[in-house]
Amino acid sequence: MTPPSLALALAPAPGPAAPRRRVATREQVLMFRLDPRRAVGEDDICCLVCGQILRQLTNTHLRAHGITADEYKRGFGYNRRRPLMCGTLWRLYAVRAVRVGLASRIRSRPILTKPELRRRGGTRAISLEERLTRRDAQSRGRGALVVDLDPIVGD
């Protein structure tokens, strides 16, 4: 038998119940898969595998699906450098990085130390996210262009 103090130490701490998991509807997940940029919001991000809504897609969460962050980004068309976190959290981390001087702690830049990277000239695969963003920018530009080029019709 355990002493009462040990039994209290092993008992779960009283307090609020764990928050319920938020999950997107099937239709929302399908819509997000068509345009993965919409899955990343200001305050949350939707996992395109299970539909769970989180602040950040961690390696632990992705490992539960049997994939890595790189595989997730490639599979759903995200840019390689896209952070898998909501906008609020991303800004918090950016401010913290500036405050602690993270950039000054980086010892080498691969583009400077590896000539083969310079020879490639920035060639890379274009992701779905980038194609969609370019298409949106072009359509906005064309709309403005059509308005600007409309002839003025007189009497």
C-alpha cells in the first residue's frame, strides 16, 4: 500500500478539463486542399490530413500521420520555407528572434560557402502555393489593366 502523500502525488491534479480538439468539416478540408493557403489563418492552421485545427503543425503531430514536415509541404503544395504555424505565432517567433539576435548566431550561409548552389541560379520546383499566389497577382493586375485601357467614349 502506498502512503497517502504518495497517493496524492500520483493522483491527477484538479483543474479545468483539457480543451476539446477543434476539427474542420470535411468540406472545409477539401476546400483547403484545393488552395492550401487558406488552411493557414491568423490564429490557427488546419491539418490537411486529419482536419484538426491547431496553432502549429508540430513534427509530433505530423509523425502521428507517418509523415515529415517536408513531405507534408510537398504533398499539399506549400512552399519549402512556409512555416506550419498561424500568423500570430509566426510574428511572435520573429520578434523573439530579432530580440535575441538570432541572425548573428548563424555561422555560415550555404549560398556563399557552396559554389554549386550559386551555379544553380535559384532553380527550384514551383509549389502549388506559389502558382496560386502568382495566378491571383496576375488576375488582379489584369483587372486593373482592363479598367485602365477602356477607351473613353464621347458623344
